[in-house]
Amino acid sequence: MTLGLINANPIVHAKKERVARCEDSHCCDAVDPLDIYDFVRDIRDPEHPYSLEQLSVLSEESISVDDKLGRILITFTPTIQHCSMATVIGLCLRVKLQECFPPHYKVDIKVSPGSHADEEAVNKQLNDKERIAAALENPNLRQLVDECLYSNEL
Amino acid sequence: MDFDDEGSNFELKEIQTLSGHTDRVWSLAWNPATGTDDAQPVIASCSGDKTVRIWERSALTRSWDCKAVLEETHTRTVRSCTWSPSGKLLATASFDATTAIWENVGGDFQCVSTLEGHENEVKSVSWNASESLLATCSRDKTVWIWEVMPGNEFECASVLQGHTQDVKMIKWHPTMDILFSCSYDNTIKVWAEDDTGDWHCIQTIGESSNGHSSTVWAISFNAGGDKMVTCSDDLTLKVWEADIEGMRSGNNQVLWKHLSTLSGYHDRTIFSVHWSREGIIASGAADDAIRFFVESKDSVVDGPSYRLLLKKEKAHDMDVNVVQWSPGQENRVMASASDDGTIKIWELATSSN
């Protein structure tokens, strides 16, 4: 892990007000993008004690769903152009979604256009299933992902 | 075999589903020495559950059973497995950076050798036709060639550098000692030995040679060895051909040329492709479907083109990671494996009108 933070001074935003949602709505056939957003908005940033929502890495507009094709697309905005944590954020999103959503939905994760200096290279890595599987078998990476997903529950 | 017979309808019949693995199944391999009058068909499969399973079809019930679970050897995902041409040895490649060699000793599979050297995940392993060489490839961007010595000893003969990214698969040519690799760097490389015994890359097939524009996941040769098909994250299959007589006479300058690109048929990554001895190309993709392509004689363009014979949607509940035709006597039998943890045995059958 790097000793210095990649982005030492992130801009932090207030949490958006939550609307109470139907508890068992993810049992329905259609997937509501806002349900997905609820599951991922509180994922903690790998470097800062704030959620991805608070850092504007994710917003409601980040999620789009095509129910007919069974596809979910998440685009996120790293806080800076040379963010090396982009792949970690991508891993966190995948692991979180695996737990919450039916496995037959295909998930594509990308950085929002223009938000990263190596956009194409990062997007390729974020969606290579074999690379993702190998990364999640790396205990250090897995631990970092778990901290981002579960530290809020401690 | 003429597939253009208008009276034939093809369907993919599910023979059996093999369950047992507790994580996604990445790959499988039919034992080439089985599927005859004397030997019932055998399949090896490998998984994210770190094990390899050996499946055999019962002569009596014609049903497939799991005969062995090879565990406690690999410490991470087993990514690919392949039998030696004689069927006596099984090589397994793992994310734990090793390749294990297994031998069936009186019904019991034992790990008789472990090949170390790659810096990180080993993705694929392949035996040459004469069983004298083994090749492995890895995310460390290299391809290793190993010499098979007596007593199940393996000696590293060469470490091939050249790919600029993760090497996804390697495959020896079916008859000649020419090695093919495909990679996350979007290229296919061809490797051959020169007169002094050194291995070199004799061709790189990239985008400028009509090559793929994203990760190339797999390579498969036709029965004659003069054509190969590759599949990619760019959603296409590409068919290549080479002058086989030239290759046979030892000419290392023979180049593989683009013959055809099959695009518009897949809308998600194609992970696997396999060419049957009859000429049917099967593909397995991330949209859970299996597709079959054959050469079309109706083409008015120079050279052959290919058409879709059949698309089997929802072949599995999740991504199809591998498709492999059976080498046995029975025609048009195929196996597939998926992220859903299962292996399925299929028969491509016709119902003529």
C-alpha cells in the first residue's frame, strides 16, 4: 500500500436524504437502479473515512439497468484523474453487488467518461472477469475490499 | 459434411448436468484416450473451488459420475486442465503460480510433479502432439516451454517474452511443434524453434493485420491444422489460415493470414471457441449462450465465409467459460462449463424434414 494518500484533500459532500424503500423490493423481477444505489452508496472510499456518495464518486445517476437484457451498468467518478484506487473501487462495487443481486444480471463497471487519465485501460481491467477473480484471491486486496464494505457496520 | 442441406434442423440436446464443484468451473478437458469401445469417456474439470474433478460415464447406466476429486494440491483457483495426448497424464494450471502434473496410478490420481517458475497466476497449459513438450502461460506476460524428461521430470527449456500483458491461453499446433499464444494485449503470437534450438516469436497478429481489438481469450485449430479460429472480448471470432505444406517443410517464414471475421453474433465477451473434427465451430460466451458456426458454401466472395448454424440461449444460468467437443467415437457430443458451477454434456442433433 502507498504511504502517502493519492488524494490528500478530497471534497466531501453532505449525504443525500434517504427515502424509505420497500424492504423486499429486490425480490421483484425488475431491478430498480435506486435500490442498487442504496446498496452501494455507503461503501467507504479506500483512502478516506467517507462514503463513495459523500465524495461524489457515486450518485443516483451512476446506475442504469436494462431489465430486458438483464444488465446493470455502474459508472463512477474517481476523485482525481490519476486515481490508482479506481480498480479497488471497482472490486468493492462488484463484491457488494454479488451479495445483493441475482447472479444472472450482468454487471459492467466503468469510470465516467473523461474522469480518468487511463480511462480505457482502467475500464478493461474493471471488467476482466479472470483478473477480478485473481485479485479477490489476493488476501491484502480482499482485506482492503472488506474494510471498504463492512467498516460501517463495526 | 455439408451443413447447407436445407432440410436439416439442428438442436442442442442436453444429455446430463454434472454438479459437484462449489465455485465456478473455468475449464474442462476430454481424455483423448477414452470414448472408444474399450474405454468409457472421461472428463477432467477445474474450478475456483481449487479442485479438479474427474468424471466418467458408466458403461452400464450411460450416466456420468464423479470418480475423483483432486484437492489439497493447488492453493488457489485451478484455471485450466489438459490431458497429455496419450491420456496418461493430466496437467493443471493454477492461480497459485504452479502447474501440477497428475498420473492415474491404479484408479488413484497422484500429483507426480509441480512446475514452478511463473511469477503469478498460470492461465493455461498445453502438450505438444508428441508429448515431448509442455507449454504454460501466465499473467506475468511470459510463456514457458518445458521438456518432458523420463520419470515425470520437467525441465524448463525456454522462457518466452514478448507479450506486453497477461497471456490468456497457449496452444500447440495439432501436428507441428509450433506454439500459439493469445493475450490481454489483444495479440496472437506464433513461436517456433530455430536450427540452434532457440525459440522465437515468428509472427505477431495484431490489430494492423486484421487482428482483434481487445483481449483474445482462446485459440482452436481445425482438423487439418491449416486454419485456426480465435475469440475475443471484442465480440468477434476470427478465422486464420496458413500454408500447411510450407510449414511442414520447416519454413518458419510461413505467416498466418486473416480469412474471416464473424461479427454481430455475440454481444458479450466470448471466452471459448472449439473447432470440431467435422468443421463445426462452437463458441461459449458471457451471455450464457453457446453458438455453432459452419463454413457457408453460398458465399460469392473469394474464399469461405461462415454462418451461424444454431444459437442455444440460456445454455447455462451464467457465463459459459468453456466449450469442448468430444474426441470420442460418438459424433457431435460436446461439453460446456460455466460460472454457475456446472458442466453440461450435449449432443448436437439433427431432425431432417
